[in-house]
Amino acid sequence: MTTELAAAATPVMPDDPYSDANLANPYPLFERMREAGPGVWLEQYDVPAFVRFDACKDILDDYRTFISGAGAGPKNLHHEPSWRPQGIMESDPPVHTAMRQAIGGVISPKGTRQLRGQFQEFADELVERMLDLREFDAATDFAQVFPLRVFGDAVGIPREGRAENLLALGAMNFSTFGPDDERSKEFFRLGAGTNDWAMANTARERLAEGSMGAQIWEYADSGEITEQQAALLVRAMLSAGLDSTILAIGNTMLCLANNPGEWAKVHANPRLARFAIDEAFRFESPFQSFFRTTSRAVTIHGVELPADAKVAVFVGAANRDPRRWGPDADAYQVERQAGGHLGFGMGIHQCVGQPISRLEMDVLFSTLARRVKAIELTAEPVPFLHNTLRGWDSIPVRIVPA
């Protein structure tokens, strides 16, 4: 089927999901897209976009038909070169299998549990610092600070230069998962030189002995992965435990500040922190959208697609789909059973670093719950406008000690 026929058979949306207004508040558009059909045709980008939960999940589960090796963005890397070597998020089996086995071996349940002590030590220090301040920016003073410190230490990279390089690098990397527009070009301008810094500081000789990064290099020593793949995987771990986690901490703080009754439940029972976190991943997914490519002609939820076609998957819309989450899908509820959301992806490309991210956030928010009675906004948050990611540049808050 040609793209013209596919577009004719699919509800056409003239809206731009990547405009400033829709990035600042995507949910009204997501609702219109979901009501139009399981998939819609984005007229401006000449690409189908899937928005309902079942359709998005089916695409992510079917890694043989909807492949990642042609790129997680709109550019088809089978026909044009990537700006950098393709890592685990933009590879297919068998290359993906070897890389995932290596990183999964390092981020094991036992290895993750061993990190709790050092995570807890800095969580206590950071929460104490915030209690001294009482008023602070939950995005820059809190959400960014914790993962940069604890996860950077766990990976084993030097502390100097982390904030200056890794934040800009992440924004630049993930901007390629969306359209190549002026916003993406600006992130590349801001990220100039950061990739070189990351490659230099994930080299074997720069990593702390016994760190997770050093353990990845042991897989290269055994021949299970190449040296180039080892360097890419150390960087992939940084993304797994840094970029999405920073955004998720900020998103969770804003959800709890906007819903004081929900924070009261967490404060009364800090064990609810992990449920509050999962619900925030559903409600404000750090990853809003990315692309897959068809390996063959396929019909998915009534939408016919030719082989070698790009498709956009809007997990941010799927995670608010009332068909999956009920009529209150647009409400943040810490006691909701939010497991199964698509915030970490699904299938073989489900985020391999999610145990680290969950541990970081569980330690931090459990500590906050024990020490803080209330979280209040002191000014309007400032959104972080990015074509793939959702988060906040600024979340001014005041906390009330318990």
C-alpha cells in the first residue's frame, strides 16, 4: 500500500504534536487523536501515529515487524547514516541481544540491591539540605542533583564535568527521536562537544574500579561484546539511570505538589512512594514518543502499512488512554494499579535500566515522605520543551517539615 492510500484510509490530523503549545500541554491533542482512531495520519510529517494503549503496546511487543535498527527517530538509518554509532536503543537482534545481555548482567537484582546504601546516604544528605532551604527549585536543586551524583558514582565516571556535559548530551541524543526541526538543531548546538566528553570519560581507564561501567568492559574482555559496544553501553547506562530519571523525579514532585491529598497518603505510609512513582511514570511519561520502522507490509489495528515505513508511537497518549486506565485516566492517584504502563517501553526494548531508576526514586521519595509533611508550589512551573521528552525546567516549591 502506498503512503497516499494509507493516509487516505487513516484519520488525518493537521495538528503539530511538536509545536510549543502542544509540547507544553499535549493532553488535549492526545485525547483528540485517540478519539479519531487507534492510529492517525500526521499530515505535517506524512507519517502514521499510534496513540491508543493497545496499539502502542502491540507495536512495541512485535520487535520483528516494528524494528529499531532503522532508528528511533523519523530518519531511516537503513538509508542515511546516523550521526553517531547506533547503541542498544537503535539495534535489533542479534546485535541487540548481546548488548542487552551484557548490560542486564551488570544491572542484576543483586547488583542493584548493593547500591541502596550509597543511594540512601546521599538521599539523606540531599533531603536535609532541602529542609534547610525550605524553598527551592525541585527541577534544578533536587531532580537533577540526585541522579547526577548517585548514578554517576555507580557507573564510575569522574564527578567533574557531569552536570555541564551529561544534561546537554541527553537532550541532544534524544532530540534525534523526534523531527529534525529548529528545536532539535538548538539542542545539537547546546550539546556541541558533550559527546566527546562522554566517550572520553566512559573509556576503561576513566572508570572507577568495580563500578558498573568497569563491569561492562569485562564483557568486552571476554569477547561477548566489542570494545566499541562496551563504550556505547556505558553511555547507555548513563541514559538509563540519568536522563529519564531526572525528568521522572521532577514530574513526580510536580504531581505530588499538585495533589496534596495524594502526598498526604505517601507521607502517612512511605511504602506508597513506589506506587506514587509508577503512577507518575504513567501520568507524565518522561518519554512521550519515538519511532519504529516496519520490516514488512502489515496491518495493525486496521491501519495498513507498507514495508520500510516509519511509524510514530505516542506512549504519552497511550498512558492516558481511558480504554486501558478507566474514565479517571487523567487523574493522578497514588493507589492506582499503574503497573503495565508504557513509560519504560515494552518487549525486548523495555528499559533495561529501570531497576536502577526505580531504586533511585524509591530511596529518594521514601526519605522525603518520612521527613516532609507538605509540598507546595510557590510559582508556576516552567516546562522543558523537547520533541521526545517531557519534564520541567523549573518547579519552584516550598516544603513543610514533618
